[in-house]
Amino acid sequence: MNNINQFCGHGATAVPALYFNSKEAMIDLAAGKFNINPLFFRAMDTEDYIRQEETFGAHNYRPLDVVLSRGEGVWVWDVEGRRYLDFLSSYSAINQGHCHPRILKALTEQAARLTLVSRAFRHDQLGPFYQEICELTDSHSVLPMNSGAEAVETAIKAVRKWGYEVKGIPDGQAEIVVAENNFHGRTLTIVGFSTEPQYRRGFGPFTPGFKAVPFGDAQAIESAITPNTAAVLLEPIQGEGGVIIPPAGYLKKVREICNRENVMLVLDEIQTGLGRTGKLFAEEHEGIQSDLTLVGKALSGGFYPVSAVLSNKEVLGVFHPGDHGSTFGGNPLACAVAREALKVLTEEGMIENAARQGRYAMERLQALRSPHIREVRGRGLLIGIELVPEAGGARRFCEALKERGVLCKETHVNVIRLAPPLIIQRDELDQGLEQIEAVLREA
Ligand SMILES: Cc1ncc(COP(=O)(O)O)c(C=O)c1O
């Protein structure tokens, strides 16, 4: 009880005694950090970690009750030593698999050399990263940030400024058309144009200038465009929204509309990009190119937050020194990690593997007869199993799968999202699918 103030400085009151001395009880063994429950002088178990997290942390997530401590490839292990197949890949940030050895090597070597210089100075990783990502993605210009939401914010700033300076939209009047059911992150501007009530409730007032239209309806986009429209911002497939795949030809039509109306097409490929759908970018399924492409998540193979806006000189050329920036955006560690993460993605055939294994998984899941399934949809290794409302929600199936050694997560209430690492092999996929089929066949 002696160091209660250490933990209660922000007004905590009822803190279980179990944790008062937990900091002191952390001992450093040669193998790494090992946490001891001070009451019983035993290793902390799953319940201890959960209680600690719930006691001291804000409750802005509702994770499955599994406490992970190690990952390798498609596998993760919990603190009790149980092994699980990761069928979520940190919402597609671990496309390259957990702790990929080549990315790990790039990270540790760069971390020992130079990590951060801010953008006050130049460094020897930035230019190579810029050139390599532009060549890989057929882009002319790149602006690096950290989180996905920051890339989205950066794109919004870029297209607004482009709208005023190049298109000639009157100052303060720029509009952006977005899709209903979108998910682009959690900043205030972004949640301001979300159509999910919970993402907005209690957070207003919001940034004006956004119009939401039904996803998958190109005509609705055309009708929403005015002379003041700077951009259309879409996910090629709505991942968080429930793995919603728009009708064939949608993106092509939107591309034509944007060309005709002199409006920038911004595609948020933070979840769908970098191989997830079996192509480098999901836009390729429709044979189009956006004006701005947003990447994040797997850009670092899950080692580090790295995101970027990829575009052309006309749009990113609107930024001048002082207009935009980030202390960590484009730092040497991020660039070294991203360079290697992109290399392993292409050199190790992960994109082709995602297409191959994704086709197989879809065939198997679509053949599954279960009273709980309304629809199975997906592209590459991004798959959603939508359940009928009577199934009692996707959560209970994810919990059952956890018990069977497969980790995945519900998105919205009724969709089980499957997104294993793109390195997954057929026997591992079979193991996961067998468990999924078993829980979905159960009454
Ligand atoms: C399509 C899309 N855009 C943006 C984001 C936000 O990324 P971050 O959580 O890194 O800010 C996400 C996160 O899930 C996403 O799926």
C-alpha cells in the first residue's frame, strides 16, 4: 500500500491491493521481463493482467480476454503458453506475419544507428524510402506520417488546398464526398463525417465540409458533387464497416465521374492495401488508379506506426515548408522498417499467396452450410462472414474460436472478419478453417 499515490495521481479510488506493488515486483530476467503477482509470489496470469488493464486503463476497447506475449509468423502465444492462429493480423497491420526476421533485423540495425532527427535535418533513409515506395506504387510523390488517421487528415488538407489553389474553389467552401458506413480513423475531423452514431456521440462540434452518400452508388456521388467539391474519399472495400464489397464497376464509374468533374479521387487503402486483397492495392481489381492513395498498417509490417499519402506532384505540390508536418513522420527508423516491409511483401510472394489462399478460403467458407450464416464475402485474405441476426452476434463465435485456438474479431455486430497474415500456408489455413466451420455448424 505504500506507493498508492504513484498509481492514483489521476483520481483513482478503488484500486485492488494486488497491484499496489506490481511495479516493484517486475523483475528483469535474462530472458526478458517477467511479471510477478506480489500477493501470491507467482507469475501473473491472464486474470491478473486483465484486472490490471481494466483498473488503470481507459475502457475504449473491448478486447477478447486473451493476453498475448509472443508472436511468430501466423502464430501468437498467450501468457500461459497457449498457442493461437492469428486470423486478424492486427486489423491487417501484420500482413508480413509476426516479427518477420528481415524486418526485425532492419529495425534493430537502424535503431542502433539513428532513430530520429525530426525533419529539421535530412537523413540517409528518407530519399531511398521515397524512391522505393514511389516506384513500387507508381506514384510521383509521397508524404510520410505515422498513424493511418494522420494519413487521412493529411490527404484532406492536401485536397482542400488543391481545391483552393488549383481548382479555384472559393476560400472556405471546399467539400469532400465520403461514403456512408465509412471508417477512416478516430480524429475529430474523421469521426465528424462518420455515419456511425457511437463514433460521433459526445465529441462535437465537428469539422464542416463533408457529404456522406450510400457506399456502392456511383450515381449518388455524381449527384453530390458541386463546383466546390475537391475530392471523393472512399475505402475500396469497407473493412471496419463489415467487409462490404461494392458492386463490380463501382470504382471505375467513380473514377470516370471524378475525371469529368475535376475532382480528386482519394482511396483509403490503409486496410485493403499492401497485398491484403491479393493485389498490391484493391483499386487494381477494377483497373483504376486513384489520385491519392493512403497506406499505413502493413507499411511497417506491424513493427512501428508508419503511414503515407501517395500522390502526384500536382496535389502534394500544394504543400510548402510549414504547411504540414510531424516530428516522427518519415523518421529514419520508420523509413528503414517500411523499406524492408515493402521488400519482403514483394520478394517473398505474399501478394500472390494472399490471392491463392484467399480463393481457397472463400471457396471453403461459401460451401459451408450453417444456420448462422447470411453471407460470406471477401477478396484475397480479407473475408467477412455475416451472420443472421438470430445468431446472437459475431462476438460469441469469436470467443468460441479463441477457445479453439483461433483469434479473430467481430466487426459491427454480426460480421466475423477474417484477415490472417499473408504468409499463411495451406495447412495453417486448413487448421483455422476447420475450427471456424466447427463453431458455425454448432447449434
Ligand atoms: C480504412 C482505414 N483507414 C484508416 C484507419 C485508421 O488507422 P489508424 O488506426 O492507424 O489511425 C483504419 C484503421 O482501422 C482503417 O481501417
